[in-house]
Amino acid sequence: MTRLIQAVRGMNDILPEQAHHWEFFEQTVREWMAACGYRSIRLPIVEQTDLFVRSIGAVTDIVEKEMYTFLDHLNGDSLTLRPEGTASCVRAALEHNLLYAGPQRLYYSGPMFRHERPQKGRYRQFHQVGVEALGYTGPDIDAEHIVMCAGLWDKLGIADVRLEIGTLGSVESRTLHRARLIHYLQQHLGKLDDDAHRRLHSNPLRILDSKNPGMQQIIDGAPRLLDDLDEDSLKHFEELQRVLRNQGIAFEINPRLVRGLDYYNRTVFEWITDRLGAQGTVCAGGRYDGLVEQIGGKPAPACGFAMGVERLLALMLECGKDIPHAVADVYVVHQGEAATGFAWEAVRHLRAEGLKAILHCGDGSFKAQMKKADASGARFAVIIGDDEAHAAEISIKPLREAAEQVRVGLAEAADLLKQI
Ligand code: ATP
Ligand code: MG
């Protein structure tokens, strides 16, 4: 036998049973984004490699280890499957001069790609919904993003997520902190892992983001950026906290929150749950005031966040959210030449009237077709024999409750089905 070809490791199929959860999630997100005044933007999955190197930062886990980068052999371009969406969104906004029309509230969703070790909650193709507000100084918009998340959790039936916030300050405060950090880390050289050694001078802040358990003690003792904060950033951070308190949003301040991407400054935040095991961060974001200029645009402040769809869906189901299946209204069984011709007409009519109608396809006795009707989950079987066809009528048999079968003209059938 020919060997079966399997999906690429870490890249998952989403089967119909799960797809229906995804559709509920996507629909809820779409409605919520519209309710908050965010417009959707659709971006390519492949970008020039430089876009990510310049924005995420050359000395980061994503760019050093996780990107799917390949040479387009037809023209020699270096391309990358997007590992995240912010860089693409900013690129598109600049390329099409969206900011000329004023600040932009945007969102997008779709697959992202990172070459990580696949495990529960961590995949090589995963999905994000990203939200970006371009041209806003904040901190009101920073707070809006957090409030939007909280509202969405409610709609999804998600509980048990906690909010951690932090601030990375300005470029100046980070320069000050960087010097203190390097000084501190140099006193613990023996305890640093290889990554940390390499990043000591190129990107010491990244060391604080290490997931190596052996490094946690050193990280815990490191000087805190919060203590080197400039006055404006401190005011920004305090104002954010004030709005969150007014909005009744609980948070903890995490002075160690540094995020894995270089473009962040000032506000950073993460939503974390304990119900999913090790991969507990379901949503993360913050401010990136320097990125627009870094990608080649006129300087513009910005803030955004990305949700991990797989993790949020897992949490939603873990919290017991029940999402009813969309079942068909009718399953049309038919036998005889005239009956089959009329059955085609009946499904066209019922569908045009807004009903969900499945037409039996393939052979099968009446009895066999009725079994299929039952298995389909449809509420009614519509039965058409030659007799019905000649009278332009259909018989309606309830499948889920003990009620009488009725026979009606096709013209009245849709109204009747919508009532019962
Ligand atoms: P982590 O610390 O879990 O590696 P990250 O900081 O790399 O996450 P971000 O780049 O901030 O993640 O992406 C935002 C969200 O996207 C994460 O909070 C997470 O929910 C989700 N996410 C990131 N990487 C993956 C992945 N490989 N598989 C599934 N979800 C992911
Ligand atoms: Mg990561």
C-alpha cells in the first residue's frame, strides 16, 4: 500500500467538531470588534524577512530560532512565514498611507508560524487575533485594549484569567536600566546559560524573558526597570492604573514583564490562566511607540495586543462553555422519478426561505433514507413520494418530538416549519 502522507508536525487540522467552536469564537470576536469601533484588515501570510528582523529584533527567540525563512528560488528574495501580525499591520498601514486619514483602530486574525517544540498549547502553526491602534498616545487607548479583552472574556464565557501589567518606560530609562542590568549580570556570569551569555551585551533585557528554570533566581534578583522609570512613563503607567481601577478591572503589577519582542515600550500586559498548564498566557500586548518610525514611517505612537486562539478556545471549553451545534432544519427523503425532481425544487425553495435543508443523495429505500435523516440531527424529515410530487405538496415528519406527520403545499411549508 502507498504510505499515507501526514500533516507537518505542529500544524493541526481543525476538524468539523472543533471548527464549530472556532466559528463561534470568530463570530463573537467580529461582533465585539465592531462594537468597539475596530475595523478589520487582511494581511498576507508571507513577508520580506527584513520586516520581522527590523521590528521584532535580531536578538530575540523568534528571529534567532523560530522563523520559517526560505529563499524564493524564482527571484532570490528571502521571505518569511509571519510569526506575528503587528509588523505586517504597521507595514500595510504605512504602505497605503492609512495614517494620513488620522489614527487607525484595526484588527486582524489568522495563522502565525513559529518553529517551536510542539506541545500542549504550543504549535508551529497557531492562530492569533491581533488588535492595533495606530496614532494614539495613550494611556486611554492602552486601557481601552485591556477593557476590550475583559469584555471579550465575558462574551466567551471565560473566567480564571488574571491580568498582569508592567511598564518598560522610555528609551532613556531603558538605557539607564540596561547599564545597571549588565553590571548585575556580570557579577553572576557563572550562572548564566549560553543564550544569556550571548545576549549579555546585545540584548540584556531579553535575558529577563528566559524560560530556563535554572535562571529564575538570578532574574528575580535583577534590578527592576520600574526603579529607573522616567517621570512621563511613570505618569502614563499611573494613569493607566487609575482607568483600570475605575473600570473595575483587577490587575497585578509585574515588574519582570518584559515581553519577547523588542518593539515594546511603556505599557506591557499579559492575561494569564492557571487552568491550561505551562502554556498559560492567552493574550499579550502593549505599547510600541517606536515601531512605525523603525519600519520607515513618520513617527507615530501605537499600542496593540494579540490573543492566542488555540489557548483561548481550550480555556473557553475548560470553563464549560456550551456551544450548540447548528443542525439542519430538514432532511429531504424522496423516491420515484417525479418525487426526486420535486425534491430538488423543494430544497431550493426551502433554502431560499432561509431554512437549512439537506437533500438525500445516493440510492436507498425509504427506511434507509429515514435512518440517514435521523442521524443527520435534522429536526424534521421532509418526505416526498410521487404522490406528493404530483400534488406539489410535502409531508413533514418531526424527528425530535412525538408529533403528528402533516402534509402541506410547498408554498406554505416554509412558514409552517419556522413556526413549529
Ligand atoms: P510564550 O511566552 O507562550 O512563548 P510569546 O510571548 O512568544 O508566548 P506572543 O508573541 O506575545 O507570545 O504572542 C501572543 C499570544 O499568542 C501568546 O500569549 C500565546 O497565547 C499565543 N502564542 C504564541 N506562540 C504560540 C505558539 N507557538 N502556539 C500557540 N500559541 C502561541
Ligand atoms: Mg514564544
